Amino acid sequence: MDSAVVVGVDGSEAALAAVRLAAAEAARWHQPLRVVHAFIWPSLHSPFTPGTEGPADGGLRGQAHQLVTAAVDEAQTTAPGLRVTGEIVDGAPTAVLLQASDDAALVVLGDRGLGGFTALVVGSVAVTVAAHARCPVLVARGTADPQGPIVVGVDGSDVSRRAVEFAVQTAAFRGATVVATHAYRHPASTGPGDMQPLVYDESQLQAEEERALAESITGLTDRYPDVTIRRESVRGRAPKVLTEASRTAQLLVVGGQGRGELTGLLLGSVSRSMLHHSHCPVAVVRGDGVGPPPGG
């Protein structure tokens, strides 16, 4: 099966925003879009309703067909000519989306929704899908600055490298600049204000961080010569640094796992903070993800 961009829908306004984002991304990547609605009613094992001519889920399934049709129409309006399919899959949202991620290029979700997607960002669906999906996961939230850069968090780990590559690939399709951002703290920081001993050479620390940041993009400038990649080493906590950077970005990209300040990214404070507080859409990239096709 050809990989596709998959978007989860539930009839909410947030889901429609995700559809528009997913359609635009699929068009850029020259890949089809698959609209998926997780229909959980059959899993509840509800009996037939007395006095009716059909199963208890009959009306609900009809509504599901309507919302999927509306989402498909929205996608085709956003990206005319895009190949879009819509389907209803029986099961819980998390299980349905994880299964869809097996051969997807990207899974796109809204930041909150209805039914199975209720309170998506603060609940378990987004966290679980982002933590276990076989492909990158894009959460539509905030307001993207179309003229802004793609900001990617860098920590020197292998998965961080994959996130940087995804950011550069995406920038090639979008014609955007990439800002590779590395947040660092003083080794002796112990409390409020991150006070540091005067004997420590701040310029030496920053030079070391700059070298690590440069290594994270080695080779990518040669592979993507048309993409401008800027490097920024910022002293501070990663959640605060990345949240601030997202204010003027069109996309924020973070790795699925990391080390140092970004350790345990998906299950720790950084990813949760980004999903809650980023001012633009957030892409979470795992090391084993499929991602966009190579090139740009």
C-alpha cells in the first residue's frame, strides 16, 4: 500500500482544522490523504434497541458518514485535485490511529475534539499516538505564521537527528527556513534564576553547545542545498525556549525521545509542554517513523 497522510476526524472544529493542515501537507508531499473516523459504538456491545428496525448504532453510523463526507469535502476544497478517501473504522481512536500509522507518512490530529477525541492534547490519545506511532504525528494547534521558520528542538540524540531531518525535508517542500534550536543550562544551575559560579567560562560553554548543534545538521546542508538552516543555542529550559520560538514559527518539530534537557521527550515535561503551550502546530518525530518521501 502506498503511504498516505492520515487525519483523524470526529466532527469538531479542531478536527476540521487538522483536515485543512493535513490536506495542505499531503498536497506538498504529493501523497494521498486518508480521512479516518474511529467509530467506537460497536465495541460497547450494545444490544439492539427495542422497537427499532435496526441496531442501536444505526443513527450514529449515519452521522459518522456525514462527518467523514464533510471532512473529505473540506480537504478537497483546501487542496483541489488532491486524492482523498474517507472511511469509518470500528474501534477506539488510539488503536485505530496507531494501526493507521503502520504504513502512513504522517498522522494529523486536532488539539481537542468530541467523543473519542475529547480533550485530545490533555488526554491520553495524543500522548499515546505520538509515543507509539510508526510515523511522525502532527498536532494542529495554535496559529502558524506562514512566513515564519520551521523550528526544531535539538539535543544531540539519534532521535533528535531524525527530527532535524524531518524538519529540513518539510522545509524543502514548504520553501521555508529551518531554525535548529538547542536549549542548554549551566552545569551548576541549581535553583531559581539558574545562578552560576563566576569562575565558569560562559563563552566556553556556549562554544561547546554550538559545536554539538553543528554536528546535528552535518550533511543535511549538502543534501538540501536550497534549504537555509540557522543554528541557535539558547541558554534556558527547553520548554520555555521552544514555546517562545513557536510564537513566530509555522511549525515546531520535536523528537520522540532525547537526552539531557529533552530526555523522555514524549512522556516527559517537554513534549507535554509543547502540546499544551506551543503557539503553532507541533510535529513529534520518532526514530522509526516513515515520514515524508526524500527530496524536496
